[in-house]
Amino acid sequence: MIKRSLEFARQLIFESLRDGDIAIDGTAGNGNDTLLLAKGVGEKGKVYAFDIQQEALDNTYKLLVNNKLERRVVLIKESHDCLKQYLGNLKAKAIMFNFGYLPGGNHEIITKLESTIPAIEQGLEILQKNGIMSLMLYPGHYGGKWETDGVITLAKNLNPRHYTVLHYNLINLQNFPPQLLLIQKKI
Ligand SMILES: C[S@@+](CC[C@H](N)C(=O)[O-])C[C@H]1O[C@@H](n2cnc3c(N)ncnc32)[C@H](O)[C@@H]1O
């Protein structure tokens, strides 16, 4: 079965995780990706989840509590371009970015290319060998096309000896469908 982009990203990321791994959610939002990562890293693992909105972190915390997984997650109210500041020398097996606005929240608070690019660059440094980063991009909303094009340009220019990059795009969908990039670090 060919999966929708987000479903495909989630499956690949989940399958890559093992007990004890470190994972990062660069955009916690309503917590769905954070929850998936928390399940994937197991009892001994840790997830670091970032969002600039308290509402998003509250929603994420509630979802984790409902699933009794809140102890596996560190919630951080900070922009994702501060990843390195919080992770230090830790290496992550998986990093998820799901850009755009908070569903059910203020649609004017969106991820922006100026912080998205440094966040991705820091994430690529933090990623361990064979680790995977997923990037869900939404060109349909105001500012989304600019961000999508900028991120795809960055990804296209990554050294192929260091990274494998997949652009997953369901091309017969109408109205600016979401775009998924998957980046695996080779060395
Ligand atoms: C599409 S939502 C994320 C969905 C989420 N991963 C989930 O599973 O429900 C995008 C989120 O990015 C957050 N955001 C916007 N700018 C950000 C930034 N600079 N750093 C971290 N999060 C940011 C928004 O507040 C919003 O909650």
C-alpha cells in the first residue's frame, strides 16, 4: 500500500528506533509525533520535544500523560534553532520536523525559514550515523511555499557521500499537497 506522506514518515521513523535511543521532535504541536517517538525509544530512551507555544506543549503533555509516557519526554519551550544548546554532545537516532502551524491553534504562528534552516543544520550535526530526519512541509499556507522551496534547496545540496535524501511526493494530489523529505546520515 502506498502511504500518505506523514504516515510514511512516521512508519519509517518508528521502525528505525530501538530501546534506549534518543529522539527529537522539533515541532511538538499536538504531540502526535512526540508520542510516536516516546513509544519508539522505549523505557531507557529519551525524547526532546521543542515548541514555541505553551498551548502546543500543554497538548503534548496531556497526550503523553494519557498514554503514561510523559517520563520519557523532555518538553522544551524554545525555538528549534536552539537544538544544540539543549542537546549538547548527545546524538539522536531520529529527528522529526512537522512544519507549519498548530492544528486547532493560531494559524498565524508558523515555522519560518530563518529558524527552520539553522534548526535542520543543527539537527544534521546531532544525528548519529544511520540516523534519520523527517521533514514534513506544507506549501499550501501563507509562507509555506517559501519555506518548502528553501528546505528542498538545502536538502538537494547535501553531500551525497554524507547523506541519502529522499523526496516523497504524491504528485497527483491537488492544491499544494504536503511534501516529505527524509534524510539519512551515512557517516
Ligand atoms: C504542524 S505543527 C506540529 C505537529 C506535531 N508534530 C504533531 O504531531 O501534532 C507545527 C508546530 O510548530 C511550532 N513552531 C513554530 N515555530 C517553531 C519554532 N521556531 N520552533 C519550534 N516549534 C515551532 C508551532 O507552534 C506548531 O505547534
